[in-house]
Amino acid sequence: MKNRVEGLTGIRGVAALAVLLYHLHFNPAFAQYNFSLTSRAYLAVDLFFILSGFVLSMRYDGLRMKSDAAAYFGFLLNRIARVYPLHLVVVTAATVRLFFGTSGSGALLTAPQLLANFTMSEAWGFGTPAVSGALWSVSTEAMAYLVFPLLTTLARVRPAWQTIGLAVIGYGTIAVFGDGSESMMDVASLENSFPLFRCLCGFAVGIVTHRAFTEGRLEAMRSDRSFYAVLLALGVAFMVPNSDLAIVATFPALVVALAHDGRAARAVFGNKVMAYLGLISYSLYLWHPLARDGLGHAYAIAQTHHVAIPIAVVVAVYVGGMIIVADISYRLIEVRGRKIVLALRTRVMPRRGQEDRRAFAHDQVGPAGADG
């Protein structure tokens, strides 16, 4: 299997744009606008988690509890280089905004909150709010990285049906007791550990899905017909009320259909436009709450001065502006940040650092998402 599958990258871009539009009405200036096509986009976070588990297994399937410490810390450093530079910049920008902006003041920023946000641990069940709404899912993925060898070991030593059964029980528990805000699976409150549990369930599903994929159990899904059938099933599930669990259950099939890299999958999600959106999806995801609130402030000022701006224009400016911001952010922060971290690694451990730099050429995992 190829190290990089463009369809798996492209679907991240689509999901990130859906989250971007879904969160628009969370700003009071846009409260009356809620786009039906993205009304369940909070589930994109679950797709991100499953994708991360699957794609990380592609790159690091040999990482187990018995792996040597150098391999484990090399993996962690790769993940830090991938996600932390942009996370650090966004947390800093959000903190400055809270301190000086109209939405908050320095009194809201406690030392535990700042420590948790800067160490990516705000969603680990400590009750520490995120300084920006998109950060919680990145924090849960950070924990998933820490326990990734444990998850891969359990997925390999136990029968697949047991892992899937535990994931089903986990998702059911989240749906019943997680107190989702918009719906049963929209669990993102940092007052408890359910968001973290949600992420670990998704990772486990992604890992066991990759196991079944590599063992040849899912060859029947290689055809273009199977890919279109998955899309149809997903579309039907989205139209059924209260079907969050059914939608999440369809995500592994979508990931497998894309991983087979068939002609239809490449045409729909692996084309150049989709692949580009997937490439910048992490920046799209992390910056969009700050951009949305800035746009909302400008929109409210326009309304105060009786300037009528069609919502279609607002959405076009929002999406277009976010793509430009994300492109700049990807090139100046993500790419350069990775190089800086890996350069430091190369100085400390030259041989391992060179291996890590080669690995980054194919590392396509990012919690664009992650947020949701």
C-alpha cells in the first residue's frame, strides 16, 4: 500500500470545511444562520479520530508496548513536530485575544488553564477550558499519541470483534451519558472525560479497521461500486434524525473505501482540489474559530450601520479568507515548524533524525479536527 493516499487527505479537507460552516452560527452575529448540509458536522471530529487511528497505523503499525524507547519517543517527536507548532501559535493568539479582546479579560485566564492549553492537556478531564473552541480535539489526540502503542498492542493481541465490541459499548456510553450539546454525539464539554473517551474510541476503531484492511478481510470494498454504496449509505444516514451512531458506524467503511484508492475514490476525494484542502485542513480547523469571531464582529458593526450584506457573501468571504489564511499558515508555521523540530532532533540523534525527516514526507495525519 502507498504511504500516502490522496483520498484520505482529501476527505479531511471536506470535513474541515463542513466544521467551518457548522460553527458559523455559534457566533451571535450569525445565530440565525444554520446550514442544513452541515448541521451534523460535529461528527466530522469522529471521522478525524478514526482517520488518525487508521493512518497512524499505516505508518507506525510496528509500534507496540514492547518497542524500544527510541522508536516510541521518535514517534512522539514526529507527532509533536506535526501538530504542536501551529497549536502553540493559535493558543498564543487566542490567549492574547482573550486578554485584550471584547470577549474576555485577563481575569478569565487562570494559571492551570494556561498551562493545560500550552501543554495540549486541556481536554484530559481536568475541567480546564480551551482558549479556542477548536483546540479540545487536538488535546485528546495528544493523549491518543501517548497511548498509541497500547492501543495497537490491544488491537493485535485480541480478536478484532472484541475491540469493535468495546468501541460500540464506548460509543453507546458516550451517546447516553455524554450530555452532547447539539445532539447525542456532540460531546465536547471539558468538564468531564467524555471528549477524551470519544477520541480514544475513534482511534481504536481506526486501528482495528487498519488491521482488518491489511489482513485482506475487506477486499470486497475495493470496487468503485462499493465506494458509491458507502457514500449512499452515509447520505441516507445523515437524512435520518437521531442517527449519529449510524453515521459514525459508516465512517470506517468510508475510510477503507478511500484507502483502496480506486478510480472513483481518487476522482471524488483524491483530485488536486480536495488534496490541497486536505493539506491545509489542520490550519483551517485551528484558525477558523478566531476568524469566525473576527468576521462576526465586522458583520455586527455593518448591521449597526444598517449595511445589508447577503449571507452568501459572508460565507464566500469566510471560506475564501480562511483558505488564504490556512495556506499561509501551512507554509509559514506548519512546514517551518516541523523543520525546526526535526532539525533539533537531528542535532541530538543524527541517525534517528534523518529517519524522522523521511517519515514526514509521507505523514498525512492531522486532527483537522479535529475539531468539531
